[in-house]
Amino acid sequence: MNKNNPILVTGAHRSGTTWVGRMLASNPQTAYISEPLNVLHRRGVYRAAVDRWYTYITEENESKYLPAFQELLGFRYHLFAEMLSLRSQKDFLRSGRDLAVFTKGKLLKQRPLLKDPFAVFSAPWFAQKMNCQVVITIRHPGGFASSLKRLDWPFDFNDLLKQPMLMRDHLEKDRAEMENMRADDIVGQSALLWRMIYRSVHATRSLFPDFKIVRHEDLSLNPAAGYKSLYESLGLTFDDKVRDTIINSSSSENPAELSKKKVHSVKLDSRANMDNWKKRLTAAEIVRIRKMTEDVSHLFYSDNEW
């Protein structure tokens, strides 16, 4: 492990990747870069087009993505491409923020820290080709489903079905379920997506034993200890300032539930938030989620965690 290696924080969206990424970026050794594989990403940050959610990158198709990631990890900001994409004052302010991150990262020789849930299927490629240390977050399938239900965020499985290599390597057995899933069935979509993602994650465990798989619930129960361990495993310095930032982000003085207008905030009462899903979901929904995910969920969660 090289202490200068880039870090990738990934996992299903709404599984705590933003919280983990932000807390790891509390240390000035890292430069936080958000979601280059988001289909709506900023072109100044990552110049390549991304057409599908959860884009799958391997050696077979890397020519489309590799040069742009090499530039990103070298903190090369594409100002002209960004200027062409600006549509609002908010876009302009974001471009200023990103340019500052890249400039500081290059000057201070910081470690790029990519927070990108949509890279989860491509984590092996990031490890092998980009020399990334990989952190994968996992959240209880009930918590994941309840979050998407509350936000009314459906998932279109065509983004996966139209990626032949992803289907071939990981998801062919799920084709019928994806094709038959109703567009308005957010709970069913969530359970199926969770199962597919974390079945793939589990399959990487033996091939990539250095991947750090962290449960959102464990970090929520004891943030200071959990993050200290994660910091040490990544070769980052865990000091008093970092500890205070983490404690402040998860304090019982924070709201127990985020406003729908601040879905990416990292200030939350982490312990109180853990079991919110048991209130948001009906008993029938919980039974259904467990049934749909049980062949994978038992690898990460015990019976008494349902």
C-alpha cells in the first residue's frame, strides 16, 4: 500500500458514501472529488461522457474512460469544457469550487479521494488500473429501500440492461426481474438493486482482500472508533481535528432525519437515523425486502438485525 494512492469510496447510492467520503476528506492529506461517473457530472472535473448510471468499466472498454481518469487523478481541470457546460449561477459557483479543489490538490500533492457510488461495479478496475485503495459502504437493505422510498427516487434498470458486459459478467441471472419490475415499484427496485450490487461486492472479497467494506450501521454506532480504524487502514492521519469533525457530524444534537431539501448533508444524529427504516416501511414491505435480498443480505447482516 502506497500512502499516495488515490482513494475510491463507493457502494450503492444512499448507502453513506457521501458521509464516508466527507469524513475522510476532513484530513488535508486528501482532495475530495465527487461522482465523476454521475451522468450529470461536471465536465471540468471529468471530461469524458457518461451515458449510464452505474457505468461498468473493464479493460475491454477502458479506452473511453482511462485518459480522462488519468487527467483527473493528476488534478488537470478542464476549464474550457466546463465553461461550455455552464447553464446557471449555481453551475458557475460549483466550477469555482472544483477548480479550487484541483489547484490545491496539485499544489499540496494531496491524495485524490473519489466519492462515487456509481463506480461500485467498476471497483476492481479502479484498483488494478488506477491503483486506488477502495472503500465500499454498505447499508442495511431496509435502510436503503426506505431512503429511496422517502425521497421518491425510482431506478430505471435500462441503465444496467443496456450494458452488455455488465450483464454478461454480473447480472444476466437478474434480467427477467429487471425487465418485469414496475416503474412505480420503488421498494421492489431498491431490493433488487441492493441484491445485485452487494452480490457483486461479495464476489470481490476473495479476489481483492484489501477492499475495505464498511457497514453504515457500524460507523453510526461508534463514529470516532470506526473512522479511526478506517483512517489507519488507508494510511491517513487521524488527529483531534478530524475526530471533532466526525463527532460533530454524527452528534445527537443533529436532526434524526434529513430534510428532503438537504439529502446530501452529512450532519445527522447517526444513532437515531439507524432504525428510521423500521418506521418508514410497512411490515409487508420489510418482509418483501428481506425475501428478495436474503440470499445476499445474510452475508452482511444477521437475523436479529431485521
